[in-house]
Amino acid sequence: MTVEHRVTYCRICEALCGMTATVDNGRLIELRPDEDNPLSRGRVCPKGIAMAEVQNDPDRVLSPLRRRADGGFDEVSWDVAMDDISRRLRAIVDRHGGGAVGHYLGNPAAFGYATSLWHGLFMKRLNSPHQYSPGSQDINSRFVASRLLYGAISQLPFPDLPRTDFLLVLGANPLVSHGSALRSPRIKDDLAGIVERGGRVVVVDPRRTETARKYEHLSVRPDTDAWLLLSLLHVVFDEGLADDDALTRQTTGSAGLRTVVSEFPPERTEHRTGIAASTVRDLARAFATAPTASAYGRTGACLGRHATLVCFLLDALSIVTGNLDRSGGTLFARGVIPLEELGERARALSYGESRSRVGGHPDVMGTYPAAIMAQEITTPGVGQMRALISTAGNPVLSVPNGRALAAALPTLDLFVSMDLYVNETNRHADYVLPATTFLERSDMQWGFASTSPTVFMQDTEAVVPAYGQAREEWRVYDDIARMMGMSLLAQGPMARLNSVFMTMERVGLLRVTPRRIFEFLLRLGPYGDRFGLRRGGLTPRRLRAHPHGVVLAEHAPTGILHDIVQHPDRRVHLSPTEIMDEVQELGVRHPDDPAYPLRLIGLRELRSHNSWMHNSETLMKGTRSRRHRARISPADAAAAGLVDGGRVRVVSASGTIETDVLITDEVSAGTIAVPHGWGHDGGWQRANGAGGANVNDLTSNRSDDLERLAGMSVLNGVAVRVERADA
Ligand SMILES: Nc1nc2c(c(=O)[nH]1)N[C@H]1C(S)=C(S)[C@@H](COP(=O)(O)OP(=O)(O)OC[C@H]3O[C@@H](n4cnc5c(=O)[nH]c(N)nc54)[C@H](O)[C@@H]3O)O[C@H]1N2
Ligand SMILES: Nc1nc2c(c(=O)[nH]1)N[C@H]1C(S)=C(S)[C@@H](COP(=O)(O)OP(=O)(O)OC[C@H]3O[C@@H](n4cnc5c(=O)[nH]c(N)nc54)[C@H](O)[C@@H]3O)O[C@H]1N2
Ligand code: SF4
Ligand SMILES: [Mo]
């Protein structure tokens, strides 16, 4: 075989940049940016290129591993592993019911279609409430805000970057994260474009981030954004800057919102937020009077004590100023693959329809807060979690109180993981099954890929065959189910389409695979050919003829609010009780503790990706810069006697970590910033050697400490104190 170049796209983060893979005899040689991808146009980041090192990593798990009594692993065949797993799962289900089996589906699974779909069918079949995901550490607050505002939990409104005149960024660092719940691989150019057009980009962040440094920065105290946003809305209403016409046309409940925010003039909130009242007034006026404007937030908005409220108020600002669903404002997407749309219409995407056994937290699309997993494993009684499958996740590092979870995992009757590595979580598993990398499987863009100012679609084939004995996750779910005597297709979120698929399968027309389902949905969707009914519509064949992807519309649609909103009155709800109650409880539910005077926030680094890219040689180059470091202000460092490059002990009510000190005025006094995903202790040699600590040893998994409406882990604004550790 000769060397080949294959077009594909990166599936590490939401930018989904186009790449080309150089392949020699089934082995990946290198990854490069795809110059012909219409969206990314030759841009990738260092992590995308370094995926080649993950692909070829000698530490990768390439054969099923079975744990020995001494804690090490033996390689076993798939047959041996699958027989034992399916037999033990069957026994657990027979004895305790399907509800004894838990599942954690990690972040990388969201970037492909097959795993999400088949894991969903598998769990639905077991009818288990124990479903967990990074959502409760990431975005569920955003989803719940959408449910309350629009009645549509799956909608993630996003800014119309190419056309807006004013972008308010609150709690996001797109120059490092490359955009989240906002798909724009050239987001750096998009932000620059706003200013070039004479517009403004204002970044509200406790840290002077890479994005803040390039644009206008407002330094806010961690976890006080709710007060800031209430004050911005106060000024908009109070100074007659609200768009009454838009409020009448689109919404209900604006009077309630107006009344609530009247209690929050900026002069009354500046002591909380650290932002001067006059600055808040100026910002509100500028936002409201800009020709178009959009307020956008991400994890910095989603992970505080009032996260759902903050996400809600961010949208409210765009709505009240008349910027919803119009060019240059905040837009909605209609998925090219209409999976969420079908879910909304079928009212299948639940919120608060059930409560968790531990803590009584509302479900968010069938999942409970991952923070309670440890207690769900250790708390006896009906519904106790006795088996766990964890796919593409590393919750010991990503979920609050990782230590508690690590201690609970070995008490499970069965713990199975599908992953590329032995990580800090699945080192406690009975079996680690080798998963394929995204380069080893076909995919189609869906889900958050639709939060894109340009409507785009791309699919890809696998660019290399699976290495070693790696298998696609969906096949493993399929096989386990079959070996347990369960049929996956007779039920599930796809129930309405199932009868069609099952008939086709029965008459031998097709074997139902994830790709077949997605191709079906593509044709059915808003851009599809509707099986010949819509000429020029998208078909799988047309998609394949455009390996670099297809631009389906230069701009995301506007004027579609009526189709998006699912409340029976078809209006945006601006004063739901849940939100009004949250406002009443601001500052009451979580009083400050003088023993922990500082506020800890998170941080993402250009060359880290959550917990799983610290084994790449290229990404880990640089002795000092690639160490795990706590960013501390000169004042706080001096007060605690810390020295730059020295060691610090960070203490919270939940735990203690030690790491290196970086003294920087990027953070103000009172704030410290520490990245997550460090402190390795798995099968990845270089990562283990990188040192650092798990910041989630400081965060709380107590039910009372979780955000109330969405069960969010509080990962920003955590109360801590610092001490010198090398004294
Ligand atoms: N290089 C890299 N890129 C990534 C990732 C990665 O690990 N590395 N992870 C990916 C994932 S999973 C996600 S979800 C996205 C996240 O995407 P982003 O949310 O854009 O990423 P962050 O860099 O975490 O930005 C959050 C910002 O919120 C700020 N912040 C913290 N607390 C507060 C607060 O109380 N108020 C305000 N206003 N701001 C606050 C932080 O200082 C930080 O700058 O990034 C994705 N992209
Ligand atoms: N303190 C704090 N904690 C946080 C955050 C924070 O900002 N601060 N951010 C949160 C956020 S936004 C997120 S998304 C979570 C992430 O939380 P998780 O999803 O739990 O963890 P990851 O670090 O993304 O680990 C992913 C695992 O999947 C494996 N993997 C990679 N690709 C594949 C694949 O294709 N198949 C399979 N089977 N495995 C694969 C990797 O080897 C790794 O072990 O962390 C959250 N935790
Ligand atoms: S920004 Fe980097 S990690 Fe994200 S999709 Fe593009 S190349 Fe991959
Ligand atoms: Mo995330």
C-alpha cells in the first residue's frame, strides 16, 4: 500500500476543525489542517495535530484488560471479557433489577453519533435511573435555563458572530477553548471582525484571560455574575432601554422580571461584583443601544452557585434588548440531524420528571448530577448502584470530590470501562475495554455542532482501521445487550422510528446501525431531501461527494422563534417561579465562611484537554510552563508568604491539594485560578510524571452544595484558603 491522504475532521473540541490524515499501510503518520474545509480553512490547534500521538501512543490500551487481585491488569481476549461481563451484568439485573446498573458517559462521546445513541438505547432498555455525564460539571444549567425560557431544553442559543455589533462574553475564554456551545473554528477571526466593523467585544471574567487581554475586560468577583446581570437588566428597564415591541411580540412575564430587577440597582451590587456602578450603567446602555448585540456565556457562567439563574439572565439581556432571533443577535439552530427537534416535539427530553435517590435532585434529560455517584454506590437500600459502565470519561478527575468516588468504585460488584487509556477512574475497573479513537470510526456532525452561525454539515469515514483489538463502543453495547438477551431496538428515544427500522430489518432491507439511523434523520431533517420530496435537499450521497463538508446556508436562520419555543403559549417566559425563587435566595443559601476567604476558579490551557492529553510529548514540552500551577495575585501571595515557583497548599471545606505557585496580576486579590484534569496516576507514563494535583479534591459532592435547579457541581467560586507548602 502507498501513502494516502484522507480528509476528516477533529473531534476533540466543538470547533470540529477540518484535518487531513497521512496514512501508511493502515498506520497514521501525521495530521494536518485541511485547507479546503469551508469553516476552518486551514486552521487547527496544537491538540488536533497532537492527536496523532494519542493515536500511536504506546501507553494506549489495545487489548481488553482484566483486573487482578493485586490491582494490576492481565490482557484477555474479547470473548473472555464479554462472556464474563454479560454474565455478571445479567446476574446483577436478575437479582436487583436494571436500576442497579449505572452509566457515566464522558465528554469525548459527545463528538460522535454512535456511542451516544447506542448507550442511550442500552440504558433505556435497563430502565435505570443511574445515568451520569459531565453535563452536571459543564452545561446542564444552560439546558435548564433554556427549558424555563423556551420550553425547549435542548436549545443552546448562540451569538451571530459574523453580524453582531456588540458581543458580551461572560465566563468564556474562546481564544483558548475555541468556543463551546458556539461552533466557530475561526473564532479568533470572528471576534477580531466585530471590532474591525466598529463593534465591541467586552469580556466579563475574574481573570484577565487570553480573550480578555485582546478586548475590553471587566474583572468580576467569582460567582457574582447574577448580581451583575440583574443590575444590567435593572438599568435597561429603568432607563427605558428595553425593546417593548420585542417583549410584546416574543415574551410573557416581562413585568415580573422588571419588578424583580428593580431591587438591584448597580449601586447596590457593586460591593458584591467589584464592578463600579457607573461601569455597569455604561455597559447596559452600550449593549442596549448597539444596533445589534448578543450576550454569551459558557463554563464560567454555568458552574457557580446560581448557575441556572446566570444562564437565564444572560439570555434575558439579549431578549429584553430585542436581540433574540434576529440577525446580529442571539440565534437558534435547527439541527441538520433533527434528533433534538424530534425529542422536543415528542416531549421526550425530560427535566425534573424524576428525582435522584440521593439528594432528591431533578433529572436533566434523564441524567442526575455526577457529583452524587459516589454516594449512590455507597448508600445501601433499594436502587443502590452496584455495577457501573464508564465510557470515555474520567470522573475521578472531572467530578467534585474525586477521592470519594475513587474510594467508592472498588466496592462495586462490577465496573467496566471503555477507554483509550487506563486513567485515574478505570484503574479501579474490573475490565478496561479498548475503544477506537475518532480516527478509527465514521462520524457525522450533530448536536452542539448546530450551534453554528453558518449552517454546515460534514461526515467522515474512519481514516485508519482500528489498532490492535480496539472496538467501536456501540458494537460493544450491542453485543453485551444481545448476550444478556436484551433487544435494544424495540424501545427507546427512537421509538417512533423503530417500527420503520424494525420492519426494514425484518424484511432484510438493512441491518440497523447508527449510521443508517443518522442518514435517515439527515434526509428527514430541515435540510434533507425528505426522500425525494424536496429537490436539492441533502442526501448521504451528496454529503459523501463533499468530503470537506457542505455549507448549507451562509447564515443560521432568523425569525424561527415560533418553531423553537415549546411552551404551549409559544412565548418566551421571562419570570418563571423557579427563577424568581432563585433571585430571592441570592446570597442567602450559601453564606460566606471567613475560614476560606479566597475564591477558586477554573482555567483551561491551550495544550491541555480536560484530563486526557497530558501524555503527548509535543503538548507537554516546556519544563516550567507545562507544570500544574495555581495562579495567585501578588497581594494574596505576599499575605501567605508564597513565592513564585514555590509550593502552595490550597485548602477548602472538602479537601486539600498542593501544587506550584504562579504569581500573576491576571487575577485580582481574592481570586485564585487552578486548571482541572491534572494529578495523574493511571497507565499514561508521561502524564503520571507531570505532577500536579486534582483540583476536584477541593470541590464538594455534598448534595446541599450543588446548585439547586440543575444539580450543577459548583466548580467556580469555591471558598478556599492558601498556605505555603514548602516552608
Ligand atoms: N484548550 C482547551 N480547550 C478546551 C478544553 C480544554 O480542556 N482545553 N475543554 C473543552 C470543554 S470540555 C469545554 S466545556 C469548553 C469550555 O469553554 P470555555 O467556557 O470558553 O472555557 P474556559 O477556558 O473554561 O472559560 C471559562 C472562563 O470563565 C471564567 N470564570 C470562572 N469563574 C467565573 C465566574 O464566576 N464568572 C465569570 N464571569 N467568569 C468566570 C474563567 O476565568 C474562564 O476564563 O472548552 C473546550 N475547549
Ligand atoms: N474543577 C473542574 N472540573 C471540571 C471542569 C472544570 O472546568 N473545572 N470542566 C468539566 C467539563 S466542562 C468537562 S466536559 C469534564 C470532562 O470530564 P470527563 O469526560 O469525565 O473527562 P475527560 O478528561 O474528558 O476524559 C475523557 C476520557 O475519555 C477517553 N477518551 C478519549 N477519546 C475517547 C474515545 O473516542 N472513546 C473512548 N471510549 N474514550 C475516549 C480519554 O482517554 C479519557 O480517559 O470535566 C469537568 N470537570
Ligand atoms: S480547536 Fe483544536 S482540538 Fe478543537 S477541533 Fe480544532 S484542532 Fe481539534
Ligand atoms: Mo466540557
